[in-house]
Amino acid sequence: MEFKSPQINLYVTDLARSRTFYEKLGFKLTFTAEIEGEAVHHELVLDGFKLGLASRTSANKVHGLTPGTNTGSELALWTEDTDLALQYLLENGGTLLSAAHDFLDDLRSAWISDPDGNPVQLVCRRLAPEL
């Protein structure tokens, strides 16, 4: 048995709002599933990583699922500047979970939540101090 093409799916309340939010992060739409002319699932790709956005309503109606709260995972995005990325996302629908801060020897990170409360970590390598 072979498994392939993994992706993460997030259950969302407002599919259009979530699509817009992730497109502002640079994700590109590659697929949309529709039921009776209504979008119920989008797939977006960033740097080879596939992210699915699925309507909570359709997950219940079509598959009998009842998605719970979004606390068991996060999407981590590497960036060149955590502080600038954080400011950008706060201006574009993100909600602050953890302010930018240094950790380990060379990393800087912050967390926001997307419009549905899914945590997104922003992380970059700090430049070595000049001697």
C-alpha cells in the first residue's frame, strides 16, 4: 500500500473569507469542489504545500462530520521577517495569539489565528549579530 499527496484540511465557517485570507499569504487556488453550484471546498498551494479549506456545514451535511474547535494543530509558515509578516496578517484578518519573540538561538516567532480560529505560526531565522 502506498500513500501520497498529503494535505491539511481546515474546517471553516465562511469559505470565501478563509480563501481570501490564505490567498493574502501567497497560497494559490488549484481546485474548488461545488455541490449544487455552491463552493464547499477549496484547495490552495504554497511552495508545494497543499491546504484544503472545507465548509463546516458541508462536512456535516455531506459526510456526517461535526468538526470541533480548532486547537489541536497549527499551520507554520516560514518568512524572512516575522515582525513584518505579523503586522501584515493583523491588517488582513488575523488575530494576535502570541506577539513576536525570540527563542532558541536564532529563531523569531509569533502566532495569529485565521478568521476561524486556526492557529498560524510565523517564524524566521534571526540574523547573526555583527561583531
